[in-house]
Amino acid sequence: MPTEFILIPIAGMATGTIFMFGIYKLITKWMELRHRPAVGGVSAEELQDLRDDVALLRDMPDRVAELEERLDFTERLLAQARRERSELNPGGAPHA
């Protein structure tokens, strides 16, 4: 009789362990599938980063055009300043 009382809890624990192992495998498989990278090996976060970079690159031509305009304006100001300086000092002698 005492042997039966020992085997029943051991069999119950073994059954519970096997059941829990199955649940563990199902949960890990579900997590792997859920967090698997998107098609092409790119995760959703990487895809969003790439979209942000593309948006920044699309703005670049406008920014470059604005910088070109500023550079042209600066060159005109420098040329005008040189002209005025040469008109004020026709001999080429430096000012003191």
C-alpha cells in the first residue's frame, strides 16, 4: 500500500511536467513567429527608420537649392564689397 501512495504523486508530477513542457514549446514558437523579422529580413523598426531616412533625402534638393541661393547672395555681397574697396582705394595702397 505505501508504494501506491508514492507512485500516484510521482505520476502526477511527471504528467504535469510533460504538459508544461508542451505549453512552453507552444509559447516559444508563438513568440518566435510573432517577433520574426518582416519579409526581406528587415524588421518593422528598421523599415520605419528607412522610411524616415527617405523622407529626409527627399527634402535634400530643396535644402541644397536654398544653400545655393545663399551662397550666390554671399558671393554678390563679397564682390560688391571688393568693388567698393577698389573704388575707394584706386592706387592699391593699403588703408591704415
